[in-house]
Amino acid sequence: MAVDGLKTPPKLKSGTLRIIPLGGLGDVGRNMTCFEINGKLLIVDCGVLFPEDTQPGVDLILPGLDYIADRLEDVVGLVLTHGHEDHIGAVPYLLRQRVDIPLYGSKLTLALVENKLREHRLRQAMLHTVKEGDKVSLEGFDLEFFAVTHSIPDALAVLIRTSAGNVLHTGDFKMDQLPLDHRITDLRGFGRIGEEGVDLLLCDSTNAEVPGFTPLERDIQPALERVFVQSKQKIVVASFASHVHRVQEILNLAVKYDRKVCYVGRSMVRNMAVARDLGYLTVPGNTLIDMQKLQDFPAEKVVIMCTGSQGEPLAALSRMANKTHPVIEIDPGDTVLFASSMIPGNEISIDRVINALTTLGATVVHRGNAFVHVSGHASSGELLYLYNIVQPRNAMPVHGEKRHLVANSKLAMSTGIPPERTIVAQDGDVVDLHAGSAKIVGRVDASYIFVDGSTVGDVSETSLADRRILGEEGFISVVSAVDMHSRTVVSGPDVSARGFLEDPAIFDEVTVKIKDALISAMADGVDDAHRLQQVQRRVVGQWVSTTYRRRPMIVPVVIAV
């Protein structure tokens, strides 16, 4: 994602709080916001974005870590609002640069982070567990934490008190009044700090376009139970690997209907073990079985809890759908339940998996045909409620695509926040809060940082464009040997192709054109290999475009002998 229109922000004045979103504005992912006052930095969240089909070979996308790369010693803390990948997934990549940045988060959040850090061999991290009601003082920032309900336990909102004003960052939240863990969003606390005064509210925008209130998590239980009642063979449930509440519901139903449960997918196994060890997940005895033991039980006696609800090609469910999973096969009559939402951008991948499962004879139950999922995010009615309770002087919607941010900003204005105090920012915008007013004063680079295997940041948009061409249009190479002195072609042109029309005979026509063009160019005084390679590229490009309406990658090679 190229960043246009960069504008160097003015020097930060004393008594001004600077807020820079380095991810999460314009995407559902890579959430990260940097706060600066008096030369000190506080970071809230550090997540990843998962790649789309148009980003081949990319494993993860990081927030704009480069912006703070030269100022890591000024970072006084990293606050993690909850344990979802889009909020904690990039933490190891930040700590690679400075491992002793203090981390603040709830017990479950830090346990999930600790597992990640162990995988990256980062064992010296400074982890500080906080809970709702706790207050932490850092240099330049006083923090207070509030309970919020989300689709993962132990989520927190954070109030950031500074000499320039108070900022409330909600993290991801909703207002489920009957949550499964009985831990509700702290509306009384929000009302209290509203009375104290909130100068800027950074509010979750994901469901800002959805009218009314998000349904209760417990409301989906009848539909989930109907799946168990009607299924006569094995049940496969696909969910986010961090959705502890949903897994708990499936475990409870499995026990009720005398089925064993098998976790499939490395992240699912790891996260549920953490949740169980910390007491967030109750697993009845003799319920879990190992994947290798599945064959020992009749199909009607097992439930497979797996990853892959977003159609990720390497996740467990996709491998089952493609018949490439080493252990589990989908048989006619099986039931597959998608117990999660559809993240924007993943629609094609998810539909592909659903079609593949249907082709194998499975009954696929998903949000489109059954009430089997509720969102973890506040809908417009809840957001209005929040704005009216907190009554912030300024609002800056976060966490969402552009349309979500705009919809949230309209909700803020409808509650009386003036348009000039309602900021629809994008990643990299520099927002200064001074004397009770927030406004955009500049822009910095918060471009995508691509992770490709063990490589971080070396993949550019140009590289991705080349990969897309290779994948969609194919590849043609042309190799010729020329004698510059006699101005003749002594070998070739040899033309080969991959992912294009690969019958060698089709290149007979263009081979003659290439040879004639090379001889003509040398006769006109062209005497270096690079310029002759461009001649080859031009001839092949014109021929393939005119003849086949294609634009493959062309790699010309000229060897001077």
C-alpha cells in the first residue's frame, strides 16, 4: 500500500498529545496506535493483517513499525487490549527490535503473547498483568483499565490520562448484557470517566453500519444444539482459534450428546490449552481425544473443532475440503459448521471452501443459512449508547474499513459531537490533541510491512505485482546468443514458457521476428546486451498482446560471444 501525500508534522509542542494510527484504519487488522507526549511514546495494540489473494506468498502484514524504529528507547509501554491476532500478532516483530518494552495486558492476553514470544525465541520480555480497575503510571501517561465484553475473554478498554487531556481507547467491545462469563462491559466506569471528562474517544467501528444491538452470545445456543440433534455423522466446527466462549459452547453440547471432541490446528490446540490452564475454559473429563484416535470412534460420536473459518488455504478445514488433510476426510452426510463471522475480504476464499465441502457431500451450516454466530463488536445502537455515556469532546473512530469509520463518525455527530471535532483518519495521519481540540496536522509513512517466510519488509508492491503476473499471465523466457562483431545471431532465439501456451510450435512465428529484430538493431549500431534484451522484450510483448491478448512476464537474455 503506497503512501501518497506525506506531510511532515510540525514539531510537537509541550502540553500537546500526539496520536498516530500505524494500522487498523482502513483495514480489519494490524491494529496499532502510537501516543506521544513530552518525548515519550505509548503504544496500544500491535496486530497483524492476513493477506488477500492479491498478495501471493505473503504470510502476514505488519503495522507501520518503521515509524518508531529510531525511537524504541522512548517507548514506555505497550498496552494490549485483548488476545486476537489483529491486536497481538505483530508483538514478536516489535520486540525483535527491543525486547524489554514493558507489555501490559490481561492474564489471558499475555499468556497468548507469551506463547508467541516463545516461538520467536524471545524469552526476556517484560510482561505485566493488569485487570479491570487497575491503574498504572508510566512516564507521561496514567492508565486505567476497564472490562469490556468481546468474543474472547479478558478484553480491556484503557483510559489514557495525560497533561494534554484524557483519551479513552475502547479496544474491541460489545454490550452483551448476559455474557457467558458474566463479565459485562463496564458502563458505570465509562459513565464515571465521562463525568471526569474525556477529550478524545477512540472507538471500535467494525459494526457501525449494523443497526440496533448485537445479539447475545447465548441466543445462538438453540441453533448450535439443532446441529447436534440433526447430525447423524461427524460434526466439524470451524472457528477462530481464540474464540474460547464458542469452544465452550461446543464442548458443553458434545458432552450432552455423548460425543468426543478433537482439536485440530496448531493454534487451536495451543490456545485452548492456555485457556484451560488459566481457568477460562472448562473441559469435562474424558471429553477430549487426540486426532490420531479419531478412527477408534464411530463418526456419530465425534466433534472436530478446527481452524480455517476464513478459508485460509493452509488451515485444517481447507485441507479437509481439498482432500489433502493427512488424517481427516469429509464423508457424505457429515456436517460442517462455520461458527464465526466472515472477515471482509475473505468472502471468495470462504465460498470456495463451502463449495468444496458441499461437493464432498457435507451439509454446511453457516451464518447465511442459520443463526450460528453473533459478532463480538458493538452495533450502531451500542455505539450511540457509548457516545451518550462518555460524551467525548472529540471522536476518532478506529478499527475498520473506511466505510465503517465514516459510519461511526456519523453516529458520533448524531449525538452532538461537532463535525470539526469528529476525525475520520487513515493510517499514518498525525493527530494532535491540544487545549481540548483534536485535529490532523500531518502524515507519516505507515505502509504495509510484508512478512514472507523469514523475510520481513523486503517484499515490495513491485514484487507482489510481479508475482501476480506470474500467477495470472504466465512466464516467457527468450535466450539468444549474438556475435557483436559480425552482427549475427549465432544461437537461438530459444523461447520457453510456463503458465502460458506451452506448445513450442506456437513460438515459431515470433522466433523469426525476434531474430530479424536483433540483426536489424545490431546493424543500426546497438552493441550492448542490455539494449538487445529490450528489443527481444518489445517484440515478444507486442506479439503476445496482439495474438493472445495476454501480458505474461517476459525475461529476455542476450549472451554476447
